[in-house]
Amino acid sequence: MNLFQKRVPILYNLQVGPVYFKMGLAFPELAEKARPGQFVMVKPNERLLPLLRRPFSVHCPILEDGQVQGFELLYKVVGQGTGAMSEMEPDDELDVLGPLGNGFSFPQEVRHAYLVAGGVGVAGLYYLGLYLQKMGRSRSTVFLGGCSAADILCREEFESMGAKIWVTTEDCSLGEKGLVTSMVENVLKDNGKPDVIYACGPQAMLKAVRDLGVAHDVRCQISLESVMACGFGACLGCAVERAGNPGAYLHVCTDGPVFDSRAVAM
Ligand code: FES
């Protein structure tokens, strides 16, 4: 396993929305090994709460003149740890462990993929979109959903890839009004089904994606979010129940975070 841990300097920490930030980390050896869907565990500071590391998806590698300089996180400020991160500046250091987890898989037969993101769930899906574009054998249709316009992230980045993009917000401040999964259902009915659906977002959204996959006979890979204390299978705090096997568990950090949607009970 290619696993790295060290304190690394921050390259930049840019606010990209009311509660959203992009942070560049100078960790090229980790960036070169990380696959779309994998995550890192980050601990901002030994003296600051929380004491435990927190998981973040690898958003994308940072390239300069074709050389990998590090990787980027896209994160939402939701508590003490991310609040502390949002106040950090270039050259401050973070303790980073990774890459962890399994990441998305890319079956040979995939020619058309749906990427379905709820809010900051787009963090790992953007890297997936870059990867699919680089492989050059599949096209992507991207669905971005959020409560309001401020939660719609990476739209321009996906546009620059040439992906077809559908946007929904629950308050109708951008795109169509409603849930992103309603838009997925409409497009599935009108435009035909893709070979695979990749999704990351809130649990209710992932469950709806799973149900759409079953109804339309499309395989879905869903990236689960979970509270994680260790990130590598030691604390057993990220257990989720196996589908069809009550009492048997999978671990989001080591068996996931990406699962076939039929594998986990939701
Ligand atoms: Fe500790 Fe998964 S986070 S076992």
C-alpha cells in the first residue's frame, strides 16, 4: 500500500463560497498515487480541537508545467476543525495521511457516465471527471444539486471539460427547482441510460440514486460519507450494514468509501 503521512505546507487556501474553501497542499508523492474517490485524513494542529483527523476527498492534483506539485481539497466549513482550516494561510502546515480508501472503478464497457453530486460531494467527483476525460473513452453527464446557488460548486470546471451539465437547487436560485435526483430521473427517461452512475452527496440523495439504478437497471457507484476517527480500519467507527445480510458490516474507510450501491443497506 502506498500510504504517506507528514506535515505539509499549504500552497493556498481560497474562499470559493460563503462556507466553501479550496486548499492546495504541497504533497506531490501523495498526489501522484491518489485515485479519484480516495481520501486523506487531515489534522489541522496539535493544539487545536478537534484532536482527531478528519476525512476529505482528494479534489484534484495540482499541476505546474506538467509536474505534480500537490493536491487540492474542496471543503465546507461545518465545525471546529474546518473552521480552523479556513483561517490557515500559505506556508502554515497540516498533518496529512493518505491516500486512503478504494476509489471509483472504471469498467471497460463504460462509454457514458452520469456524475451526480450533492453540494460539496462534488469534491471527489470532479477528480473523477478529469480522470474520465483523460482516459478519453467515455463522456460524462454531470448533475449538480444543492439547497441554493451557493452550494453549486465546480460548474465552470466541468463546463471547461465539455461535459453536459444539469443544475438543480431546492430554492430555485440557480438551474431547475427541486432535487438533483428528480433531474437525474427525468434525463434518464428522456435521453436514455448511461453505463454507470457515480454519486457522492447526502445519504438521502445516495439512496434515491440507488433506487433509480435499480429501477432503470444501471450500476451505481456511491461514495459514502462517514464519521471517521482513524481512516484505516483500526477504530471500527465507520461501519455500515451490508445489504441483505443484517448484522454483517462493511467499513467505509477500508471497504469504501466507494461501494456498489447494492452492497450496503440504506
Ligand atoms: Fe476507523 Fe474506519 S474510520 S475503522
